Amino acid sequence: MSARRDFSRLLRPRSIAVIGGGFFGSNVLRQSLKMGFAGDIWPVHPVKKAVEGVPAFASVADLPGAPDAAFIGVNRHLTVDMVGALAARGAGGAVCFASGFLEAGEEDTDGARLQKALIVAAGAMPIVGPNCYGLINYADGALLWPDQHGGARLAEGERGAAIVTQSSNIAINMTMQRRGLPLAYVMTAGNQAQTGLSEIGLGLIEDERVSCLGLHVEGFDAVAGFERLAARARELGKPVVAMKVGRSAAARVATVSHTASLAGSDAAAEAFFARIGIARVHSIPAFVETLKLLHAVGPLSGPRLSSMSCSGGEASVMADAAEGRSVGFPLLSEPHRKRVKQTLGPLVTVANPLDYHTFIWNDREAMTTTFSAMIAGGFDLNMLVLDFPRRDRCTDDDWWPTVDAFAAALAANAASGAIVASMPENLPEDYCASLLARGIAPLCGMAEALDAAEAATAIGEAWQRTPGAPLWAGRTEYRDDGDADRAEETHAPDEAAAKAMLAAHRLPIPAGRVVASAEEASFAATGIGFPVALKTLGIAHKSERGAVRLGLRDGAAVHEAATALLALSDRLYVERMVESGVAELIVGVTRDPLFGPVMTVGSGGVLVELLRDTATLLLPPTRAEIETALRGLELFPLLDGYRGRPRADLDAAIDVIADVADFAGAHAGTLDELDINPLIVCAKGDGAWIADALIVFTPPAPQGED
């Protein structure tokens, strides 16, 4: 990426030019005037004398000064001309509304050529889009926005979340939310012709009025850009949450047709966000609730939650909602349980989640005592389940002592808290604002509240770790052009040659020899030492073809097996059998067009595709990341000595996986695929051994290839 552009004028303008006096241009003027923008607004139109009652100028050259920001609402061909005129005038940046650029087709289309011309015309001037709605700055009332929106201007001294999305319609919907999320900025990125999500995000989080950042990601602009964004967010203490689409095939197709952006594989994207400390959620409600929690209390330092409600039913639903999550409700210690019990009496069973019953309802002092006793357990987030009655038919006067008691208990323990309504309509928007003013997160929906807690915990734990090294994604350029001849360009050395390459990289390979006859096989096996395995060379997926024999314990057995296998191949491989194996792993590396070499570790052996017990790592991984990935596998209890079985040599397995990653990095320019299955992990002290390996290379792209 080139030197970072200055977005300050575009994001926080004192003057706005609006080019185009049609429906969308007129709307931009109306929205800015409606929001009370205090700066200059300069319509540009070749014929009209005024737009929405504001005097117009015939051209960019006629403007009284260089605008800080411009909204360009003309067709795609004129958009290029207007960008050039603004750049020549020294404008601070522009929003390009028109569609029909690269997102409309392939490289040889008019849209693709126009996009290149647009970038050239802009030069160093920042442009956002094309194919986007633009910017709403709720802090200053500055809008480059051609449609309605539902947000409100921030009051002096207030902070809010910033949201960047590639979908203009989703951006509009975000402004219409009634869940109480205060907004400082809403911005769309379009197809990221020049300026991507990460660069926009970097510009936004520098504003002191931004508390946290939300990204709706269809495609990435640059891996390095997101790494910089995450690092700067960490420095500023401003957490970032992303809703990355593209898990389904249909979503990936929609992404390409909408933005022409590069999405990368979903598993790699998940690993990337986790690595750099950006939390990922999978729904719009979870996205909004997470931003509210981050705005109110910030990242969480751990996964320990408490929940309180006056209903056993609510307590049960909360407990079930936490099942299988990375956050949860730990059991109370006996002293802690007794302390809470003393505040409630003999008829209440004390647990976490806590049903405190209604004996103390509307008794602020008693509730404060109970809540304080519960919160004193040092939880990372304390939740109070509280649905307010509808105001048009009921009264909620008795609910506010509960809120007051919870706030007092949080303050007494210097603790973080959230009030959780089981249904969004039971937590009105103005109540959310009142709770936020007290530093309490108002969360709508139990499942969404726990989604938010997981996301906030992921960020908090990531910020506690030492940041990882930059990805190897940009280390070497390699061919990934989808050419129909690509398969013919690949080269896959046979197993013997592949293992020789790995052994040269210090990886543990069992002793083996290539032979061409039954007699040679018997002789080689005797020298290697029994038992041995015998395999044909040049055949992938040997088990499916009957091309491997295992556990051969004498020369006669080897001779017989070799005679049979020579009917499949004229070259065989004799290899020492690995004994004392505790578990089998798969270690694979493929190359992702965005993230570079991507590693998969998981349960190996012949059932690998059936079990699908895997984790994804981006390169280079740390030893801690490798160990965390292994511990997260369903297989891990086997490695850890399940039911009295020997413990596996976990350190040796981690060493091998780290060295495989180094091998992949050393061959990043040509490595297309690496598949080690199985990696046999033996009992502690006996190491881990590569029993089978497949390597596929692809020639690198010629120098200068576009």
C-alpha cells in the first residue's frame, strides 16, 4: 500500500461541494441542512442557479475555495472528470456515488477501464467508492449522503461508535436501529477502488469522539491494512468488531457481483481476525449489541460472567444460551455462595445464573445488598436480566429501583455490567440511552448479549497477548489467475522425493528407501529394521487403491507384499513403521489468494474428511497459536492421555507443525499444496513422525505479470 492518505478533511469537513443537482444531489443538500452542518455547502451544476435554495456554481473551477469534501452524484463517465477537477483544485476528498465500475465486470470491460481512469484522476486525493452512498458524520452534522437516515447528531462531549460497511442499504438500516447504539459515523466503502475499509477505519478511530469501530466486510482491501488498523485500535484502546460475510457459496457470489472485492476463504478470514484482535460476529443484531457493549464497557479481560434475574425461567434460558460458548457462568465458590445466600433467605437456591426471586422486589436496599454480594465474585461482566413492561398499557415504576440497585452494586465493586432484555421491544431506546449514561450496557436479546460478551472477551484476550508477526501473505507473488492450463503447470514429487525435501528442512521422516524389485524390498527392510511399511510411488490416496501394506515383520512378508504392489507401480518405498503412536494428525498448507499460505491442523488418518475436526492457522504461527489450535480439537483428549492412555509428545508435535510452517514460508512463491497425513504423534519422549506427505508446486508468475 502507498503512503497513508490524509482523510481528516474528508471525514471532518468545513466545506462540502455537491456535484449534480438531480434527486441524489438535492438529497445531500437537504440532509446536511437538516442536520445543521455549520460549514459551507457549495452545489455545482452547469445550468441551475440554485439547488435546494442554495446558490450553485457552474463548475469546480468556479468554487470560492478548495472544498474539504465533495459528493459526486453524476454518471460514471462524468465522475472521472469531476474527480480530476477536484484533485486539481486541491479538494480534501470525494465520495463517488455512481456504479458501473469494476464491480460491473471483468478486466476487459468499460467499467474496469473507467475504474483505472478514476484512480489516476484522483492522484493523492482520497476518494471513497465508487458505488457507495458515502459518509454521515453525526459528530459535526456533516453529511455526504443522498438518502434518509435514522441517526441523531451527537451532543457536545458525547462519543459513539463508527460503522463502515460495503453495503449502502445495510448502512441505512444501521442508522434506523432503535437499540440505543449511539453513532458517531456511518460510512460506506463501495468497491474500494482506491480507499479500502481498513484505511477508512484508520481515519475514523483517530477521532476522539469515536469509542469503537464496526466493520461490515464483504471483501478485504489489504491484509497489511487490516493489520495496521488492528494495531492502531489497540494503541488507542478502541475495539473493533467485524461482521464478515461469505460463509456460504451464495454469499460469495453476491460479494463478487456487488463489490469486486477479494474475500479470501472464510476459515482463513476467521483465523485472521482472531490473530489481529478483531472480533467477528455473524448477524446484524449481534453486531449492534457488540458495539453497544464495547461502547459502554470496552473489551472484557476474561470469559467469566454472572447473571441475575427474578425468574428461574430466565435463569435457565441464560444458562442454556451459554452452552458450548467460550464464555459462561462459573460455579460460585462456597464462601461466595454463602455470602449471597445470607442476603436472600432460606427459600432461595443460590447459583450462577442466579434466580433471586421476588422476595426483595422493589426493595432497593435489599436488592443492592444481594447484587453487591453476587458481583463481588470478580466476574468479567455482570448481567441483570430485566424486561420492561410496555408503557402504553402498563407502568414500569417498580422496575427502576432494580436498575438503581444494580448500578449501585456495580459502582461499589468497580465492576462492568449490562442489563439484558430477552426481547428488544422490552428495552426502549430512551431507556438504553439512560443506561449508557450510567455506564451500563443495554443489551437486547439473551443470545445476542452472549454473542457480544464472546466478542468483547476475544478482543480483551487478544490485547493481552503479544502481537503476532505480520502475515507472509505478501512475501512472494505467485500465479493464481484461474488459467485452465494451471493444472498442467503443477508438479508433484512422489512421496519419497517429497519426504527427502522435508527431511532436508529438519522435519522428522522415518528411515526409508526406494526399491524396484521384491528382492530389493526385502533387503532394504532388513537394513531399516522391522516392522516396515511398503508403498507404491506415484499413486495418491494409496489406501483407496490398495497401494500400501503396513506392519510387515519379516523378509518373507515384505517379498510377498512387494510382488503384489509391483503390479501397480514399478517403484516402491520401504519405510520404517512408526510405533507407539498415540494419535494421528493432519497438517496441510494451501495458498489463499488474499492471506497467502494457510495451514490446517486437525484429526488425521483415513477418516479426516468424515471427522472434519480441524483448526486454521495463518503463517507464521507462534507456538502458542499452534498449541491453542491443538487444544481446541475434539481429538485433543487423546493427546492428553484419555482414560489412562499414554500422553502424547505434544511438544514434538508443535515442533513439527512449526517447522512445516517454516517450510511453507521458504517455498511460498511456488508451494501450491502440502498435505501431511498422518503426522503420527507418539508417546511423550518418542516424538512425532511424518508418515505420508504430498507436495504440489506451481511455477511462479513471470516477473511483471499483472
